[in-house]
Amino acid sequence: MMNEPRPETTIVIRAFNEERWLPEVFAALDRQCYREFEVVLVDSGSIDRTREIAAARGARIVRLRSEDFTFGHSLNVGIRESRGRLIAILSAHAIPADGEWLSRLVAPLRQADTAMVYGGQRGHQLSKFSETQDFLRVFPSQPRQIHADDPFANNANSAVRRDLWESHAFDEGLPGLEDIEWAKYWLKHDLKVVYEPGACIIHVHTETWPQVRRRYYREGMAARWVGIRYLRHIPGELRRELSWLGRDLWLAATHGGLSKLVGEILRFRFEKTVGTVGGIVDSRGLGNPARRAEMFFQKEFPAVVVRGPRNARLEERSVPNLKPGEVLVRVSHVGICGTDLEILEGTLGYYKSGMANYPIVPGHESSGTVVALGPRVTALAEGDRVVIECIQGCGECPACARDEAIRCRDRREVGVLGQDGACAAYLVTHARYLHRVPESVSLAQAALAEPLAVVHKGLRRLGSTSADNGARKCLVVGAGAIGHLAARVLALRGHHVTVFDRSRQRLALLEGAVATAQSLNDLHEYEWLIEATGEQTVLTTLVQESATGSTVLALGLPYGNQSFNFESIVAFDRSVVGSVGSSGKDFEAALAILSSIDTAPFLRVAYPLDEFEKAWTLARSRTVLKVMLKADATAT
């Protein structure tokens, strides 16, 4: 490395959650004819794959905490890490338009009298109509030289000389327009700032309306701080936006798209104007760091929200600031179970009794990857693959100390009771309820850890452990997900297992692993009987007709009100054991045996998050063993 020649140019890319566009940006960089460059990516706390995408393409990564970000600070940090004498600055969602972009951008800087160059910008097909027109107005097709009485530059696509930056760095206190401040400084020192339209990028903005307003708000605020906009300029801003509004409407009409675009055009001009004027007026109010962070970052993510019985939709949620002990997990897979459907229908007991309330993000069978750590989290690291315990307690009471969160008076159940679940792109939870996934287990398989942990706890209460002595005859009633897993675990432990279900299709998934039956005959032959359907009549039959001394494990829900003579239990020395949920040790046991279980029957159907309604419909039909949502399209 010490003998490696220094590149003439360093491209500094500022990034925050840019996995959507970075591959196209790097593909465009690969097409550049001019090759004397390196890439430094400054990441401001991304929670997606921004860093790994950039690293895989050979970029050097510099990391900032989100709370330390300003546009100027991130550039200064990146330039300090650069080795080139020329610095090209590129937004992570700005795609060079052709292979000559970089050569045209840096060429003027080889003249001693030039301090800065900025290039052309055009809209993307996803851009809002009015913003595309603004690019054409602000970045014309002819080159020009900028003058001190009207300074302008734009660091989405610019280049500067490093030697000049060393004597005047970018202003780190501005909420934007650090480019204009830098250009203004060197114009006053009789150096040139030039506009080169041939160095063009495609600038992609896919912002929500609040994000549009926020962007122009901070730019309006910065404009007053830089000294190019004051309160007296507000009437001129209003006149310009009204003029551009009229032009936009006329252009849309001439292209036959007015009826489709009129609402978007009006909304864009409104949000831009309100944001800009508000920023100019409020330009002295940026002392609160929390407010500054709110202006800079876009941390919205999709989540499935159930707002009441049969009322669910995909909504945007904001990533909260992590509290001490909390972890942010990027959800990979989430399994759909009967509890989720009962929440949707409003039939789950918690919601009927008022113990739980809407709205709720469902999903408690999940896996994912750690992407951010709150203060005082030391046992985990970013990139760890994890599963999340469903039942979570306060962490301080005697029950929690015994790993029995289900007995905690302040317990929550992820996606069920008091805590949003995993039918979302991200999930926030306490670190103590996360478990690392072994390398031998995929994230798709790991989403089965929760139902397998439920099975493990039930079998533990039944008296079965991984070190069972002697084979027993076992009957599992119900070949759904819980019954299927129970049968496979018992067989793995050496027991003789028969599974009953009325569905030939479900029983076929167990052929070769255990015996199967479609009729409940000869119940007296079995020592252990596991009920996994939740049907009242089935449980009654098992309790009344099983062998003397047998044990019935009730794993299904709900059973509802039962009426039977307890003499059928006492007089025949039977035992009935109930079990629900699981604990931390059950999760660890489940993860330890997942790779030993044939999970293929569970992994045949997965829908993307935005197709949750199709997934729920299929799960309700009970024609497949497990339906999953794949929240992270790239996960395996």
C-alpha cells in the first residue's frame, strides 16, 4: 500500500440508507473513461446495506454517527481520508449520466485559477414532475462562470481542489448549502467557480411530502445563514414559485398529462414554498440537536399495521432513537401463525378482554440482522444474525431472573401484546431477548426458532429432554406447524411417533419420518399424547380415552370452555400438562437443533412484505404448512 501510486482524484460519496441506488452509482463509475480515481464513502449511520455494497465495490468506508452528521462535517471527514489532489463530490443517489462525467468534472480544476466545478443535473423517471423542471431551470445546457454577487454551487455533483480545502474546509454548522458558502468564499478571493453541464448526473429523489418540505426548510434556513436570503427576499421567493407553478401546469397541459399531474404539481410547489419560507423565518432556531437530526435524516420504513378487526394496511413508520439496551434489527423472515390471524379478526382473547389494544404490528416468528446498537449494548455487534424472543419481561423481577418472562407482571409479547412485531422492515427490541443464529442455519430456517422453542418448552414440561432415556410411544394430534415440529423433535430423540391429522396433504409432509394416521384409534397404546389442534372435542377424547398412567400435553389454542368429569383424570392416574410460549433457554435449544430437522416443508411459500394480504389469505386456507413474509428481499 505504501508504494501504491496516489490517484489524481478522490470521489467522496455521502450516504445514508442508499442501498437502492448505490449499485447503479458504482456501475456508472465503472464506465468512466478517466480511471485515476479512488472512492471514499462516508456513511452516517445507515441501517441498510449501504456499507457492504460500497465495500464490495472497492470503496473505503468512513463511518459517522447519525447524531454527528452535517453535510459539511461528513465531507470534511471524507476529504481527510482522501489521497487525491482533486476531490469529486457525489450524492449516493446521483448517477453519472455517461462515461465522460468525471473527466469533464475535474478538467477545469487543473487550471490554477479555478477553485470549484459543479455539473449538470437531470431528473429520474421516478422524480416528481416539478422537480424535474426545476433541474432544467437551475442546471441549463450551456456552461457558465459563477459571479460573487450571485454565488451558486451544488455538492450533489461537484469537484474542488484539496489544497484549497485545506485552507478553508466546508462549514460544519450549516444545515445545508455548505457548497454555496464554499463557492462564495473563494469567489471573494478571486478564484473561479464554473458550471460544466457536460458533467451531468441523474439525481434521484423519491421523497415523501414531509421529506420534501424538510429538505427545503433546512435549505431556506441555511440560505439566511450563508447570507443569500433574508426576510426581504420572501416576496421574491413567492413570485418565483408562483411563476414556476404556472409554467409547470402549462407544460403538463401541452404534454396531455395535466389531469394526472395537477395534484402533484400543486403539492410540490406548496411544500417547497412552505419549507423554504419557514426555514428563512426560523433560521435562528437550530440549537436543538434532536431537531437538527430530524431535519437531516429520513428513517421511515414500511410496516404492516393492524388498526382494528379486519383493518390492516402497510404504513410508514419512523425508526426511533435507540434507548440504552435496545437493538435495531433488520427483519429477514417472519412466519404467519394462527395468532396473527386472530389479531386481524379481533378474536384473540387479549383483544376481546381489553388486555391488548390496537394498533399493533403483528409477527412474532422472526429472524433478522442487527443493524444498530443502543447505548450499553456490548454482547452483540452489527451484522449479527439473530432471532427474537416473543415473550419479554421487565428484566428485573424474580420471574425474569429465572428466565420466566411469562410470569412477569409487566410482560410484553412481540407482535401480540404491548410491543410491535416483525411484519415490518425493522424491529426494535431489547438486546437481552436476542439470540445469535448458528452459521449452519439460514435466516429463513431461523424464523422457525419461535415455534420450535414453543415445542421445546412443551416437551420439557412433558418430561422429554434431549437426553431422553428409553423410547416411548407418542401420539401427536394435528400435523400443523406445532404438531409437525413436535413429531420431528420426538423422533429425533428416539421415540416411536404417530401423527394424526384429517389432512392427507399434511401427513404426506411427514412420510418417512414418523408413522401417520387419519383416525384416532387405539389411544390406550400411547404413553404421551400431544394435542396440537386447539379443538375442544379432541382434547376431551384424549383425556377420557387415553391409557391409565398416560400424560396429555395440551399445546393447542384456543380450547374454550371445557366440561368433563375430573374423575377421568384422577381414577386413571392420568396427567394433563398445559404449555404456552417459551423462554430464553428454549430458544437456545431450538437453535441448536434446527439444522438437524428437515425444515424444507416450512419454507416453500414466502411473500414480500407488501403482499401481506395474499400471505394471510393463504395461511387462513391451511393448505400449506407455513406461509412466510420475506421482509428483506436479499436475505436467505
